[in-house]
Amino acid sequence: MKVAIIHYWLVGMRGGEKVLEALCEMYPEADIYTHVYVPEVVSETIRKHRVVSTFINRLPRAQRMYKTYLPLMPLALEQLDLRDYDLILSSESGPAKGVIAPPHALHVCYCHTPMRYIWNMFHDYRASAGSLARLAMPSLAHYLRLWDVASAARVDSFVANSATVAGRIRRYYGLDANVIHPPVDTAAFSPCHSSELGDYYLMAGELVSYKRPDLAVRAFNELKLKLVVIGGGEMLSEIRRLAGPTVSVLGPQPFEALKHHYARCRALIFPGEEDFGMVPVEAMASGRPVIAFGRGGATETVATDLTGLFFDEQTIDAISNSIARFERMTFEPEAIVAHAQQFGREPFIRKMRSHIDFLFAQRARSETAKQGSARHELNPQLTVS
């Protein structure tokens, strides 16, 4: 069976690329198609595959300014020649699913989220854009929405990374999706001895506006409690300016440093709404509880009072009250780690294989039934058992 994996762009190693790595493990001979490819910033697992980029990759400064070429990406996808493939797996949060699959192929879309910049977060992105972009965004987003909905009909089966995303697929495309949580490398994390625990809280991940890192920093400034912030992103400079004397902003850190801080923090602070959110699972795999905003993917991974707790509003007071409540609670690291294991790599691969096998078996049964019906129409006397 010949397999093609379509991934929106390969310019770093974030959650979507971790899913891609697992798909590469499932299909080691698969070819990868993407809009923009920067080999030196992706893993060896991905580089081992044949990677084909669309014409977007050859446009000026595409490796850094790839999102400016978003309106051209539907055209680029439809030019890909996939006639030789039996299985097409599209990995979608930017444009990926809009390829034209051959009639005989099965097309499964693993959806991290429908493109948030044209759907659920359009107004947030527009509000933070420059003046020219704000003028252009309504008409461009309208065109992309029409194409996005039309291209959803080209998919045989949607798999969502969370029930939250499955709800968006139903809302925007009118289609159902199976939920298979993405693979987190839970085996890479481990708890430390209780004597090694620190006196600080941790916030980790990309520092972008929709994740609301500013709320956490302001809350800890007021509480005068220690907070360590790990991560880069467009808000890094702003977060450093906001940070009071009890907040340490470390910026991007190597994996070993992140792993060290996960295992030794009092708890992870997670103030944003994520589609799924791998960071809380990584913290739990390190034996540490999570204090999270009670919406989005975190509600599917964090178990109330077992592995963490939630706050209901994205406000400084809500975060402060949840920390006060947390200070009165006790959590068992062993129970937290055990809970995190269900979101590991092996469960993801097992569930994806099972779903794809089911779809192929379903298609085979359908083809057999069609052939039997055709024979019966040609010869009404024939009885099909």
C-alpha cells in the first residue's frame, strides 16, 4: 500500500509535527507533501522520508513568511499529483486536506483544528494585525472559508484531536469526526523525589496572545509567588516587561531544562484555551498537577481533584483564587503519572491503525455489495447470498 502524508508546513517541531512523527512511524515508507520545508528544524524521523514541497516553498522568503502566502495554498494543494497513492493522510490546522485524491484512495484527515485564523479566532487575529492586513483579511478569509468547506467534502473520514475540535468540525463543516487524542511522549518525562521539589509554579509553551500568558504573570505579580516562564514567541518581550520580581522569564529552553522544571514545579499554570494542549499532559507525565482554564482540550486531559483543577474565567482573580484553593489540596504524583499514560504514543498509534483498518474494511464491504447488486441487475434470476 502506497501512503502519502500531507502536512501544512514543516518549519519547526510543535504538536502537529509530533503527530506527524507518529504517522511516520506507522508508515515508514510514506511520502510527505508540505507547503514549506526547512529540513534543519525538523526531526530525523521526518527527514528520513521523501519530502515534497509545493511551489509555495520557492516563493520569496517563504521559509519565514509562509503565512503571507495562505491565499495561494489551496491552488498549490490542488496541483499535487497523488494518483499513485492508496492512502492519503492529511494533517490539518493550516491548509492540507484540500488535495485531490484519486477515486480509489482513502483520504483520512487528522484535524488539529479547522484553520483558527479564518474560523473561531478570526476576530482575534484581525484585531492584532497591521492596518493593511486588517483591510485585506475579511475578503481573503471569506474566499478561504468557501474553499475550506468545499474541500472538507473531499475527505472520507475526519479524526479530531479532541472533542473540542470535533465540535468545530461539526459547526463549520457539518461533518462528524472520531476523536483520537494526539500522541504525547509521556515516556520522556518522569517525576522527581519529593525532596527535590521546588517552591515555584511553571508556565510553559509558546507565548502568544490567545494563550493569555499575561494573565498568569499579572496574577503572580500580585500574589508575590514564584513563577518560572519557559517559551518563546511573539509576546516574549512583553512578558519580560510585565514580569515582577517573583517571575523568572527564561525564554526558550532545551528539552532537558524543560523536563527538569516540569518535575520540580509546584504545579503547571495553563491560562489559555487550547485545541488539545500537550503541555498539561507533559507536566502530568512528570507527576505534577495542572491549574488550567476550564475550556478546550485541557478539560479532556486534566481530571479535577485527581491531576489538577480548573478556573472558570480568564481573569487575574480567577487564577489567584484557584491557586489559593490549590495550596490547600494534596495530589499523588503516582496517580497523576498513571492518568497521563493514556495520552501516550502507543495508544495513539493503536487507535489510528484500528480506525484506518475499519475504514478499509468498510470500503471493501461496500464494493462487494455494489458488485453483487450490479450482478443482480444484469441477471434478476441470480440470488446473491
